[in-house]
Amino acid sequence: MNKISVKLGVLFFIVILLLESIFSLYLFFSLQESRIKEEIEELRGRGNSHRNVLEKNYNEETIHHVALMETEAETDVVITDESRNIIAASMENETYINYVNRSSRIERIPREGVILEARWRTNKYLAIVTPIENKGNIVGFVYMFRGSESMVEMTKSLRNHFLTVGTVIVLLSMISIAIFTKLITNPLVIMKKATEKLSQGDFTVTLNMSSKDELGQLAGSIEKLAQDLNHLKKERNEFLASIAHELRTPLTYIKGYADVASQKNISEEDREQYLKIIKEEIQHLSRLINNLFDLARVDQNHFQVKKQKVNISHFIQRIIVKVTPAFEQNQIRLSLSGSDVAEVEIDTERFEQVLTNLLDNSLKYSDNNTFVEINVSGTKHDVFITIKDQGVGIPKEDLPYIFDRLYRVEKSRSRVSGGTGLGLSIAKEIVEAHGGEISVKSHVHEGTLITIRMDRCLG
């Protein structure tokens, strides 16, 4: 009973058997009752027919003729006078006499007749009595009898038919239920095996179910889950491989230059140069680790945003003051334009991290004698911050992935630029934690435009 197909089959069988039993019993007793009523009405009609004949010709010859007619029929007749003395009978029977005597207790018998006995299960006969009238006066009675054996036989025959039909229906129901439950549970069994493969780490699951019902939708969800898990597995492996590479590279530099710097036969100038390189690699490694910690806090929902209302233009101006020396050193002009009154609610420390990362990218990938422009604009409900540069740009095929973790467009320049591939990913997480959005447009050799949308403070 651990299989759902067996449980469903048993449940369907019990329900169908119960419904079939109720319906069959109702139909059986209805047909039986209807047949009994037909027999009684037929007996009443036969008695009324004899009464009509006798009322037209109430004489000894007619009475004898009526009694003689019933000797060859399945019914019997007893004719009495008004005092219930038997005048004629198709068959002498002591039971008939008892019914005649019993009818004397009935004060008035209507013209359509009275049923004297209808209990066919416990008595041998069905009996009715009909009065014979002449000029408004009762001159006699017609008693009709029919053996109840035919009722019993009819009931047995009807019951046997119902049992036969019921057995056939039960067998057909069992076959239908077996097919039906298999049709229902087979997709579930397939999906169960698919989920077992997923739990074992095999994400190459295809169910190929084209139905549009709930089972088809469930199959589609499992396939989508398998694809997502497979994608996450690949991303995890790529992420771990990238992290291993990013950690191994600066450590290799540090170890190599440390070994060289520790040698006694090198000049102090060379030693200082090597120590400078070691320091730069340590700083690169420190940035990478800090970025990883930031992403870990985001993933674990430990990333807290402490908002406060600020004038975004004034806030950006303070950041420009900090980074301007680096831009001037590379002969890149940095400017701010746009609205001076827009206010937003931000975590100043986190948002400074976003803008610094974005400006650092513009600085790294822009040539000398170019410009980087920051613009602040807004609507009634939104504030837009754009950072536009004249850098090398981003290829169209790379744009969908630039916010992915550890994704870098120019991998060959990563060592020179010092990028970790985490800055844009962290920036996106911080902006979205503020309820904002970040997007990018770029053309190779023309530059890049980063747009940040934030909710504007009202009132």
C-alpha cells in the first residue's frame, strides 16, 4: 500500500463500488416494487372486468362461465352473494375461504375494489375483492387470487440479473481503474525518478510532457528547476575556479617576489621595487576578500542598509573631491551636472562604495584626455544618476553578464587593471537593497553609460 497507484486504485474502487451498490439496490427495489404494483393492478383489473360482466348478466350461467374461465388461468376467482356465501369458485381452497371470511370485517368496499393481501414475501397469495352492484345495491362480491410464487421467482430472477450485471461492472471497473490510475500515476512516477536524479546531483533531467494540465505544469517546473540547478552548479564551479585563480595569482606573485627580495645579492633599489609589488598584490588580495565578505553578507541577508536623507548632488560632489586627484593624474576630466535639489534616502557608506566602484571602472578603462560626466536628474517620484565615460566600451555580447559575479570583459587586462570581477555585482546588490535599479548601455570604442534609478524623497 506504499504505492500511490495502489492507494488511488483502492480509493476509486471503494467509491465506485459504494456508488454502484447504492444505485443497484435502489434500482432493484424500485423495479421490484413497480413489478408488484403491476401484478396487483392487473389482478384488480381482472376482478373489475369480471364484475362488469356479472353486473350486465348476473345469473347462474354467467357466474359459472366466469369461474370456468379462471380454471385455465394463473389466477383464481371466488364469487359470493351479498352475504359472502360462495356461489362459484375456479378452485376450492381453504385459504380462499379464510380471505372471504376476513373481508366481512370491512364495512364498505369501494367500487374499484380493496386489496386483501399484498404481503407476497410471507403469504402464498395476493388477494383483492370487488363488489357486484345491481341498481345501486350490492348483490355479491368477486374475489381474485394470484399465487405469490411468481413474485418470488421474479425477485430471484431480477436479483440474479443484478448480481451478474454487478459482477461484470465490478470487473470492468477494476480494469478501468487499473488503466486510469496508471495513466495518472505514471507521470508522477517519472517525475519521482527525475527528482531522485536531482537529489543525487544529476541535473540532466528531461520529462518531455506536452500536456497543459497540472501534471504538465509540474513537469515543466521540475525541468525548469533542473535547468536552474544545473546553471547554479556551473556558476558555483566557475565561481570557485575563479576565486581559486584570483587567490592563487596574487599569492604566487607575493611568494615569488618575497623569495627574490629575501636574496642578499640584490640591490636595495630592486628590493624596494619587489616589496612595492608585494604590497600592491596584498592590497589586491585584501580588496578581493572584502568584496567576497560583502557578497556573503548579501547572500545570508546580513547586509544591512542604514538609510538617511541626503542631497544626492552634494553627496556626489564630496565623492568627486576624493577621486579627482586620480582622474587628474590620468588627464581625465570629471564633472557633475544636473539637479541640485534632489533628495534620496541612502546608506551613505554603501552608496559611496557603489559610486566609487563605478568611477574606478571609468578611470581604469578610459584613455587620457577624455571626460567622465556625472549627471543628476529626476521626475516627481524618481531620481536618475548617470555616469558617462569615453572609455573602451563593452562588447554587445558581454552586456547581459557584466553584473554577474567574477565576470570580466577584458580578462587579459585584469592583472593590469586590478579588477576582481566583483565590483559591479556588489554595486547592483547595494542599489537593489535600496529599492533602486541599475542598468548599462555601451558601445565599443565609444564609451559606457551607467544609469541608477532611486526613489525620490517626497516632502
